[in-house]
Amino acid sequence: MKPTPMRGAAAAAAGAALLAALLSPAVAPAADAGPAARNPSPAAGALQALLRELQRPEDRKLPATVQLERIATRQPSGATAERLRASFGTDRLYTLERQPPQPGRSDWRLAIPALHHAPAEGTAFDWTEGRVDFQFNPAGTTARVRGAMDALTAQDATNRFTARGIVLDSDQKRGSDALWYGKARVAVASVDVLAKEQNMALDLSGLSVDVAVTDKRKTADIGYDLRVGRAAVAGEQVDALRFALRLTNLDKASLLALSDAEARSTAGAGTMTPRQQAAALAPLMQGLGKAVLARGTAVEIEEISAAYHGARAVIKGRIALQGATQADFDDPKALLSKLVARFDVRVPVALVREIAGTVAMKQAAQQDRASDAQSVAQLRQSMTDVVVGRLLGGGFARLDDDVLVSTVEWRDGTLRANGKPVPLPTPTPDGSPAQAAARVRGADILQARRLDGSCTMPDYPDEVVRQDLALEAVFAFVVSADGKVATPTVARPSAFPEYDRSVLAALAQCRYAPALRRGQPFDLATTWRLVRVPGTQRP
């Protein structure tokens, strides 16, 4: 659902392309590059065939209105029409017609009739009437495009996809280079996706994608801004998601050549294998690589952000190549080493705390302790302390007004956070010494935490308090997966055996938020060191 700079035939097919983009989550296969990716669902395959025939390459020098006139007369081929009827019950998904003339402009309308198609098997489709209106100047060099559809639903036995309040809005101008510049937006009021077998629902609202193409003489900038007002799944909600980036200094000649090559590849997609299509585009991609090096093309991350329970994290940054050569484009490892990236990251401690609270509540529910507010609060604080402590203690972040702030950089094949090298994981077989050592170091373990008020340690012996003597002892025990203390023993006694026995009795009454390994509670053997501070009467 991402609008692109429209030109000629692509503009004329905007309605069909929009329909295909909206349907794609419901009718397209999983993008796993496996056999399913090469064999799309019947509905997706029919739409792809229709778009291929609509987007046959045209002479880019022709006015857009002339190209529309040619496209308006095209009908789906016999094979494509048959595929459309099999999936949608009709081969007439749209009409494209000239509207009554207006002074100083040429108007066209692409209409999508309402459809209700519910076959006994396969995907059922239901959508309201839609339209896309085009307004051109007499020369066909400026285009104003407005489109809308109230609702669209696609569902089969396992999934259902519904989009409501669909709007397309675009104002563009064709440059002397035949590229189109301006702004385009697709907005959708809400999207609901239901995986019926898993009883899993995803609800999105306030979706929008804005694209801005800016002419900079020999180069062009393209900006993308994706926003989601609310995303809810499995009882959790994330608000105000944003992904905004800008591609700067894109070489125009390379973009034109790549656009033409993609059009030819699309037209031949029905007869070419994916490998053949990739081979046809390879020379153009290499040319684009040269242009990237020559023009200093970069990716500016204007903002990646999201809010959870009112706490908002924000990332901004830049990605570019430094010192790369054309030969590096043939060697992914070499190219990665020439990649330079910098991100400024801001994560409120409140966000860490809110996520920890959600995890703690789910852990407590698994142990039938969701009503134990104190236990949940203790586990939430423990998780927060561990995460924040590791980041600050390791020097990977600093605290600025209760916000974790870090500069993350990738340069010369090394990842750094706040100037500190971050060790990257190296793949090792399960059960190898390296993985065993990592587990011993507690890389995936959250330590147990005693629940405040769950037990009371005895006062120090009278003699110790009266003479203000030093006292130290170490106790060993196991915190079980249910948070209880098992097998407490004296690992290093104090000089007061009776007092040590009193402490053991008190320890046996203590309750803990259990230790977690990869989110699951487990029995943890641990120790507790008791040290008397001078002037105190009790631990």
C-alpha cells in the first residue's frame, strides 16, 4: 500500500493498482521466497496479470492524456479475463472513461463497481463502489488524482481482511525528464485482519502513507512517511507509530533506466522466471550502484517512533556508504563493511517499566498469581532494574531526565552504542561450549527478587548491638519456579550459631519473584550475604 511517483500508464492504472495493493494482504502468499511466492493465489495471480496488461510500456514522451486514451480501449486478454472471472465472478473490475470537458483541463474517471462474490470455495470478496478521478492540464503535464472507496473485505476459510475509509490523494507535475514530481497519499481509516484458526486479530486505525518526490536538477529526493494511529493485537495496543525516511540525491538517469527495465520485466513476468527477471535487472542495478557512489545517495531516517501506554520511543539517523567501490556491489560482506550508519535513540525508562509490567502480569497469570499485585509489582521492578542497569552499567546508554539516550553507530564492521563496542552474536550449534558459557554468564537469565514484606529477618543478637560488633554470614538456598525458598543452609557462618539458625527459619518463609530464563520461571540456586552495618539493630 505504498504510492509511487506516477507516470503515464502507471497513473492510468492507479485504481486497479490501489485495489490490488489493498487486496494483497488477503490474497497474496507469504513472502518467504519459497514455492508459494512463485505461485501466488488465484486472485493475486489474476490481479497481477491484469496490471501487467495495463502497464505495458508506453512512449514516455506522450502526454498522459494520450496514454489514458490508449489504456481506456484495452480489454483483458482471454486468459486474463478467465482468471478474473474465476476469482471475482467478473472480468470487468473497473471502467476508465473521459468525463465531460472542463475549461483548461481534461478529466477522466476510473470507476470500480461494487462487488459481492462468495464462491463455495476459495476467497470471497465484498467491496463498495470506488472511484479514482484524474484531472490534467491540456498538455497532460500536471495531474491531480483523487480516489475513494468506503469498504473492502476479502476472506477465506482461515483469514479475513477488511479495510474501511480508503482515500487516494495526489498532486504531481511531470518534469522535462519524464519523471513525475509532487506528493501522493493513501489513507485508510481502519484495517482489521483476523486469523480464524489462531483466533488472532490485528486492528489498525488511522493508517496513512505519504510520498513526496522532489526535483533537484540532476538528482531527486524521495520521502516516505508511514503512520498508524493505533495498532492492537492480543490485548495489547501500540499508538502513534511512525516510519519516516528520505532517500537523497537519487540519480535521475539511473531512475529512468531502472523504471523502464522494471516495466519491461513486469510485462514479461508471465513468461520469465524470477531468476530471469533478476538477471534482466542486474545491469541496471549495477548502474544504479555507480550512481549511488557518484552522487552520495543516503537514507535519512527522519523518525521511527511508537508509544506504549503513553511512553514514546524515538529513533533518528542516517545510512550511507563510505569508501565503497563498484566491485563492492558484487560482494555483500565487502559492501556491509563500507556501510556507515548512525542512529540517535531515546527510550523513556517509563516505557521499559510499562513493557516489564506487561511481561510480569503474563508471567503471574501463567502461575495463577495475577491477583497478587505485590508480586507483579516486584517482578516488574526487577525486570526494569535489570534492563536499565545493564544498559547504564555497561555504558551503552546514559540517563537524561529519566530517558535512556544512546547513539548507535555501525562503522568499519563494528557496532557501537554510546561509544562502547557491542559484541555481535556468532552462530554456534545448540549445546556447544560457547552457548553453555553464555547461559552460565546469565546472558538470558533474569535473577530472582525477594518480595518486600514477605518475610522478616530477626534482630541482631543483643551482644552485637550493645558492643556495635561486626557480623557477616552467607546463606545458600534455592528459589523454586513458584517463588518459594527451598533447602536453605548456612554457607558461611557468623560467630553466633543461634542467630544463624533464626535467619534460616526466616528465610524459609520468604517469597520471591522467580528467576526467568528466556521468559520462563525456573529453579535457581543462589546465595545471600548478610552484613551488619555499624549502628543498626536489624537487617
